[in-house]
Amino acid sequence: MSKILGKTNRLVLLTLLISFTFAGNPLKYAKPKLSDYGFFEGHMANHQPANGVIPYDVSAQLFSDYALKSRFIVVPNGKQLIYQKDGTFDFPKESILIKTFFYPADFRTPDQNIRLIETRLLINTPEGWLGFPYVWNAEQTEAYLEIAGERLDASFVNYAGDQVDFKYSVPNFNQCKGCHVNQNKMEPIGPKARLLNHSFDYVDGAMNQLKKWTSLGIVTGLPEISTLAHTPDYNNPEDGSVKERARALIDINCAHCHRLGGPAETSGLFLNIEETNPTKLGVMKPPIAAGRGAGNLNYTIVPGAPEKSIMIYRMESTDPGILMPELGRKLVHKEGVELVKQWIKEMD
């Protein structure tokens, strides 16, 4: 009973906060159930996209406690994304980005015993981009809007055969802004040209995603695709050097905050993949007001010495007052930490 009352109180407080934050009622843009949107045909859990719902993927994945993800985009009929010179897109109003987080019971058989956890929607409304979390029921037949977020028991067997049990956190409505805000405005993170510039296995065959979107008429203004950058898949040693893959991992996991206009701009630590200034990347850079997050270490990155680097200290922590990124994880991304360590070891 106390758990139910606690959740009810959180919901009431969050609803009040939302009403004070927005001039209107942003919840009017969200439907109570995921099925109300008509994104998927047949059994909801199979994620068979309906007409106009286009699957996609990004080359470098945000780490979310090892959750796997399915992504889809909906562009209003007759509208187009407009390519911008910085590699982002101007999305028409009513565009929707769909991302479902799920786990196999055993990562050694990733296509079996799937449990869908949550589906997040980013909707480009007249009030700007808004994020809405939907939590899947135990029967895997429906996902329901949970603006107060949720904490769920999650478990899986990892690639080494070890059992992993933890509390999975579904963000509340306001927490979506923690990652997606730039210059005080919400915006998508993943659908950048450099993250889409690779092949995807569609039902009718593999094709570069940017070429596919062009052929479908949902994007305009793209330059010749061969001239566009590609962000490596940091999990694939054949898709780039250690440095390139480490920078890709840091970019997708950290740069939404650590960039000009991001929530961590005042730190002076800019981790977007386009940054070339070593000091701004953290090399021999003292922290600014990191508190105990610095771990009594002096610099964000010490070339050749990952054990002396604050970046590694924070990536290896699960303490809420120390860990980085601050949101979206409870577990340590062991493989990612090892990649960044190797990058730092190889620095001159």
C-alpha cells in the first residue's frame, strides 16, 4: 500500500510541476496506451511496423544497462526532414521517434525469451519536442504511459554466463530533458547523419539508411552521402581505431551534456566527436567543482594512465554521487570502460 501511495504522490507532484513548467498541458499530446498510436501491426510485442513507421538504427549506441533497442521514425505524410549543415535534421511538426528497450533472458541466445521493458516516444509538438515513457505490462501485450517513471526488477544472463540482477529505472517526463536539452530546448540525440550513415537490414534488403530515407522521400537537402561522416560502431574493432571507437562511445554517452549549450557546459569539458582541443576533451584538465566525483584525482584524463584519470573513475562507479553519465545506468559498462582505458593508455 505504501508503495502505491508513494507512486501516487510522485505522480501528483510531477503533474503539478509539469503544469507550472509549460504554458499549456503537454500531456495532451500523449495517448494513454502505446497501442493507441497504431505504430505496430499484429501482436504488439513483435514490433511489426505499420505503414509509415520506418525502422532505423544508430552506429554508436547509448549504453542503457545493456538493454537492447528497437528504433522507428514516423514522419507526417507529405513532410520531410531537412538536412542541416551541422549534420542534424530539422524535423517537421508531428514527427515521432520510437525507441523500445528490451532484454533477452540470456544474451547468448539474444532472439529468445525477450522481455520488453519500456518504449520512449519523442514527439515534435507545437510546444517543441516532448518525451513520454511507456512501460510494458508483464503479459507483454501493452505499454502504458507512466509520466512519473518506474523502477523495475530486471535480470539477464550475460555473454559470460553470469546472472545479472538490478533495478531498471524508467525516466519520468521531466528527466527526459536531462539528456535531450540543448540551448534550453529539447532535441533528438540519435538521428544525426553521421550516426545514420551505415547499412540497415530492411525487409526488402540491406541499404544505407540515408539512401533509404531519400528514396522514401522523407528527407531532403542531403549532400552526396559519400562525403558525409560516419561514426564508428564502438563495439566493432573493424569499424575504426581504438581512438575513433572510444571517441564514438564518449560522444554518444556523454556529449549530450558535455557540449556547448548542454547542461554540463560550465564544466568546460566538451566531449562531442567534433571537438579537437585536447584540453576541452579533458587531457590534463583539472575538474571544475566536481566534489567527491573527482576521487582525489587531479585531471580528467592523464595520458598513459587511466588509473589516474577522473573519467575512468566516474565510468567505473555506480555511486549516484560519482557515476557518469548521471542518468540512464545502474551498471558499469565494462567493455566500454576497457575501450576508453585502452585509448588513454595509447595517448602520447
